[in-house]
Amino acid sequence: MKCLICKNEKMRKGTTLLPIERGNAILLITDIPAQICTNCGEPYLKEDIAREVQQLANQRLAGEVSYENELGERDILVEAFA
Ligand SMILES: [Zn+2]
């Protein structure tokens, strides 16, 4: 696998985090397993992991999203990927 950013071909196993924004809510999902570029640190998720992250976000954000709040008023949620 080649890094799309820096073309480096070396990856290491690690974890990353991903912010997902829906309306006024921001869900930060941590500890997501990923391949990390050893040169620039860009994380790459496998397809099934990316799908699970989306599912987790949908579950966690159900009922939390509002589009009516003032600018700058944010609900920030943190969830570890399990
Ligand atoms: Zn890279």
C-alpha cells in the first residue's frame, strides 16, 4: 500500500481518531484501528472498519443532532471504537 499524500510505501499498525460532524453535534471516535504512514502519519482505514465507524456514528448520534442551534454551540461527544 502506498501513501496517497507522500508516496511512501511503509505503513505501521496503529490507531487514529475521526471527527464526524452532523448538524450541531461533533462525534469524536477514538482508537480506530488503522494503517499509519510511517513518513507523514496519514491514517488509512480498511473498508469494513470505515463502515463500522459510520454505523457507530449513526447509533451514537441518533437523537443528538439538532440543526437549530446558534453558531458555535456544539455538542461534542467522544466514543472509543470497540
Ligand atoms: Zn505518507
